[in-house]
Amino acid sequence: MFIIAGLGNFGKKYENTYHNIGFMTMDILANKLGMVFDREKYKASIAEGFFNKEKVLLAKPLTYMNNSGESLVLLKKQYKDARIIVVVDDIDLPRGEVRYRQHGSAGTHNGLRSIVEYIGQEFERVKVGIGRDEGDLAEFVLSKIKDTKLLDEAMEKACDMILKIISEG
């Protein structure tokens, strides 16, 4: 079983912001898999289904970004043997680049820090690069995405990467 969690912030205020890349990627992945986010459980919006005979649970934590670990710990307790993949924006990657990491530290990302605090470092990551703009970092990550085409392509690439991980085990 796979748990794929995309990090972001819920609410209209945060739609289409750089920090919601994880949520947006989950929406694309759900569409590709024919899944619907139709219930709330484990402090997350949940979609469930199968891909290549593997059970897949998609999650968008409803705890706000900096408290994402609260949701992931509940999922991990319920599905002890599941592989967890977290999809997240990354300011340290060039905009549009996608990177996979099997495990590691949280780096500068508060959402990942929260998850590490609750469940440790043993979860996989798919990072979508958003780069950095000059000025206040918090303002930037919460600003509306301007380079939509580049990041749409990156989120598609992230989904393809996740499907490959599931297919190849």
C-alpha cells in the first residue's frame, strides 16, 4: 500500500500559491487515477483507489502546512506497513525541477519538519522546485503562481514519477 500526501494549506486564500504545489499535484494525480477526494479522515482530505493492483491513498492534510505531521502520524498509525511519499514545494530547487529522495532531513521546509517531528525521516519525498524570488520568503511561497505552464509541467512530471515508483515497487 502507498500513502501519497501532498502538502499545502486549505482554503481559497491559498489556492494556486507556490506553497500549495503538493495539494495541486494531488489533484492532478487523483484525476489520472480516477479518484475523488470525497471524505475527511486522519485530519486530511482523502481519495482512495488502486493502481497496478496496489492500494493507493491520496491525502491532503487539513492541518495547515506547518502542522502536516499531525495528519501523517494518524495515517502511519492506521496503515503501519504503507510506503509514504510526500509531495512538497522546494525553494532550494530551480523552478520547474522535480527531485525524488528516499529519505533525508527536512531542510528548510516547515511542513517536512513537522512530519519528521511526528514520524521521523523514513518517508519518501517528491520535491517540486519553485526557486526563490528576492524579498520575503513567506510572502513569496504564499503568493499566486505566475509561471503556470512551467509548474504545471513539473507537477505532471511529479505525478509520472510517483506512478513509476508505485509500478516498480
